[in-house]
Amino acid sequence: MVTQTVEHQPTPSASGWLKRYYFTRFAFSAVWVLIAISVARSNPSLAAVMLVAYPAWDAIANFVDAQRSGGLRRNKSQLLNFIFSILTAIAVAVALGSSLNSVLVVFGIWAGFSGIFQLATAVGRWKSFGAQWAMILSGAQSALAGVFMIFMAHGPDPVGIANIAPYAAFGAFYFAVSAIWLTISDARKGGLRTAS
């Protein structure tokens, strides 16, 4: 499994960054899902842009987070996630010229690998930040969702952006849980330091 090097005693600013990062990723995914199930499902041009934008955003987010956490060289799982997400955005753009089934296969492969990389990142952060169980669950579920998307792409039913929305919705949920749990965890640690 890919691992990353992390500091064992995070500064308050590092913990604060991680909470903001999780909340930002929740907000993006939540808005993406809302647009996907309301407007984009009946607007092919908007759906195409959103399908390319989702992995591209993931690449940007992983890059920025890794830079704030010691750089890409120290965070190999995020480096791999960054590279794979860029390649996925390109592959989605190409697959859009073929069929939405092809796009769903690309998303499925990406979800599988991205989930593994996310799980590795969360495991690497556990000792430093704690409150990573939701990210570990999210990574594992993402990998399983990838397999499901690939099977769905080869099924008889028509597919579209609405088939990817549940995957993004679960991602939003786990990011929100992680941000809230980390906030609670920091508050408890602060209370313990004050009491002692």
C-alpha cells in the first residue's frame, strides 16, 4: 500500500487547514451533485463540462493539500492521486466522444484507484491528526463504487451524469463527517489541555 510521511505533532494551523480542506471538498461535491441531478442531467453540454471538471478538481485539491502537508514528494499517495486524476480528466474528455458508457467505465477505474490512494493518505495521517476513520471508509467505498460503475456501464440501461451523482454525494458526506469529527476532536484536545 502507498504510504505518506507526516509529522506526528501537527500544529494548530495544520489541523485548521485540514478542516477547511475537508469543508471545501464537501461544498464542491455537494454543489456538483445538486447541479448534476437538477440541471445537467438534461443539458449534455453542461454535463460534459462537469464530468471533466470533477476529476480535474480532485487533482487540484490533492495537489494543494499535499503542498500544505509537506509537498508531493512526502505525500506519495496524494502525488499518485494527483497524477491519476489529471489523466482521468483527459480520459473523460476523450471518452465523451465515444459514449457515456465509456465515460462511466473511466470514472469507475478512477474511483477504484482514487479510493485506494485516499485510504492510504488517511492511514498515513491517522497518528498525526486522528479522526481519519471517515476518510478510510470513504476510500474503501470509493474503490467498491468503482467496480459497481464499471458493471453498470456494461448493463442494458442508459447511463449519464446522474449515475455518478451518488458517488459524489457519498464523497461529500464523508468529507463533511471528517471535517466535523476533526473539529470535535480538536475541541476535546483543547479542553483537556485547558483542564491540565
